[in-house]
Amino acid sequence: MRIVYAMCIGFVMDMIFGDPCRNFHPIRILGRLIDRLEERFYHSFSRLGERIGRRIGGFCMAISVLFLTTVTLLCLRYMSYQLCFPAGVLFDGIIFFFCIAPKSLYRESMAVYHALRENGIADARYRLSWIVGRDTQALPEEGVIRAAVETVAENTSDGVTAPILYMALGGPILCMLYKAVNTMDSMVGYRNGKYRDFGSFAARLDDLVNFLPARLTAIFMMLGVWLLRLTEGNENYDAGNALRIYLRDRRKHASPNSAQTESVCAGALRVQLAGPALYFGKRVEKPFIGDDLRKIEMEDIKKANLMMLVTSFLVAAAAMEVRIVLCLK
């Protein structure tokens, strides 16, 4: 039951505080560690050839990050439980709190909504640049809204439900290892000249660890859409179309996982997501997800966030219930 208690603590802390943006945040510490190890390993095996050397260096960096994360958390967790049982549970809860970000995802995406509503397109583009990797300087209003909705849909899995599932499966250490993989992918998992080889292992590992969570999240998101449709009693959410678009478009992404939740969101809102985008000044052709049944609008950011929150609570409740039924500690 201690993991269930820790998950409850972490969820309450996130709902109250959100994700704290401080230098002592474990994810920021992971980022600095990855930077240091990248400097150490990027050219370490160049004598074996540029491509092979970078692949080996990227592998060594990833393994080093995972090893150091595991050892550090094992030591800290052992010391916290040596103090007393409540201290250990509190430690587990704090680690979980640092790994999930539903309130921050809501807050940052809604900042784009409020910027559009109150300050205009320039401020909305600036706010959006905080949460997406694409170029935002030239996006029209519709593009800004679409990017915000996509970010909420995709990060429902990466930023919320996947950490919940790994916490329920293996406790705070496995949960933080997932975030380490996710952070490595966000920093070096690019298909460009610098990271195509060095970041390939981190990118493939991220695809692997997100494979099951993305699909489970899509299923729970469709359940959430159905519940919202019953609750709302109007046309805000289309459960039937969510299933149809999911079955048709869930593979329309370079990543095997990203389109899983995006397709559900696009279908539920009856809008079109994805499509071509600019990254570092270069146009990247991506297929559209969903049908353009209506023009996307500002209120869709709110609707996507409500789907994210409902899905998060459903996944958390199911994960904790499984641990309780199986009588896991």
C-alpha cells in the first residue's frame, strides 16, 4: 500500500503546487547530467569511425544516466526508510510529484489560450514556444491553437499517464528511470546531423518505454471522452468519431506512439491536427491526423485539457486499484 499512499501524496502535491521550476528539480539535475555525459562521450569513440563511434558514445551516455539515477535513488530511498516508514512514503510521494505534470501541462497550455484571448497572436506565439519544439514565430492563430492542442494530447501520455503506470508497476525508481529516458530523448533524440547517430539509442529506448503507456492512455482517453459526452450532454465531444479516427490515424506519425493520443483527441474534437511544421527553420512534412469537420478554435485548448485531466484521473484510479487488488506493497 505504500506506493498507493505515495501516489496519492504526489497527486495532491501536483494539484496544489504544479511542477516547481527550480534548479534542484530532479529533471533539471538529470538534464545537467546528460549535458556533461554528452560532452564526455560524444567524441570518445571517434577512432572507431564517426557513425559507429557516436552510436557507441550515445549508448554509453544512456547507460551511465540510467545507472547513476538508479544508484542515487536507491541510496536516498534506503536512507529515508531507515528514518521511519512515513519518511520513506513521503520520499516516494515527492519523487512521484516531480515525475508527473498534469497541472503544469494545463497551466502552460492555458497560458497560450489566455494570451490569444487577451494579448494577441504575438504573445500567444511566445507562450507556445515554451511548450513545443517547432518554430512558432510565423504561426497563424489556427496554427497556434492546433499546436497547443497537439501538445496537450501527446503529453497526456508522456507527462502524466506513463509516469503513473511506471510508478504503479515499479515504484519511484522505475518512475524516475522512465523520466530519465524521456529527458534523454528530448535532449538528444533528434534526427538531425548532430544527434542522428548519438541520440539513436535514447530515441529507440524512449519509443520502447512509451509503447504500452501510449496505447493504454489512448484507450482510457476514449473512455474519458465517452464519460464527458454523457456528462456534458452536448456535441463538445464525439466518442464515436474518436474511435474511428484512432483506428484510422493512430500510426500517422514518425514516432510509433505520438499519434495514439493525438488521433483520439482529433476525433473527439472533430478537428484536424498535425500536418507540416517548421523545425529549426526547416519544413517537415507530416500527415494530418483527423478530419477537418470544423475549424479549430480557442475553446478546443480547454476541451483538450479537460480530456487530459479526466484521462489522468482514470489511469491513476485504475493503477492504484490494481495494486490494491493484487495486494502489492
